[in-house]
Amino acid sequence: MQCVGLNQAGSRFGAPYGLTSGDNDMGTWSRTSVRCYSGYKAAERPVSFRINGDELKVLRIVESWYEPDHLCFHVQASDGLSYILRHHQYEDLWDVRMSDES
């Protein structure tokens, strides 16, 4: 599982990050690694993620929503910018892009 729960011993980041996954109507997405809080379910919400080689903490989840095959989060990160994180629920992969509101 790519999103590692914080309540698991020896948690670590998952797959390599920074891989371009293509363009779509929302902009350019990049593959990322996400550390999640796992409470009553696995990968309940992101707490940090990697971008450009840096680990950024999620300071606030602005909103979250479901799309077909994805769970999405609009987050404010520790670098002062806003990002959209999207979790491919069936493939267990995460993508990131800067929010239009950054």
C-alpha cells in the first residue's frame, strides 16, 4: 500500500515521487508519495507529501471530495502554497498538482 499509516511501526514513504503522469483538464499531475493518518480506515487523510524532493506537511485540509476512482484533497502545505492531492483508490497511487488558488 502506498499511503503508509502513522499508526504502523516503521512507517515510511511509498513509491518514488516526481514522475509526470500527464495532463488533463485540471493541469499537470505528478506522482507523489503521501504519508497518511489511518484511523477507522486506511489512508483516511494526508498528513504530509513529497514534491521536488522535499517533504511538506499538510497544515490544513481545505476541502475533500470524491471523483470516479479518486479521493481528492485540497490542502495548504508547510511551504505556504496550496495543492490538490488525489488518491487513485483502485491503484493505490497518489498524484499532486498546485492548486489554482496558490
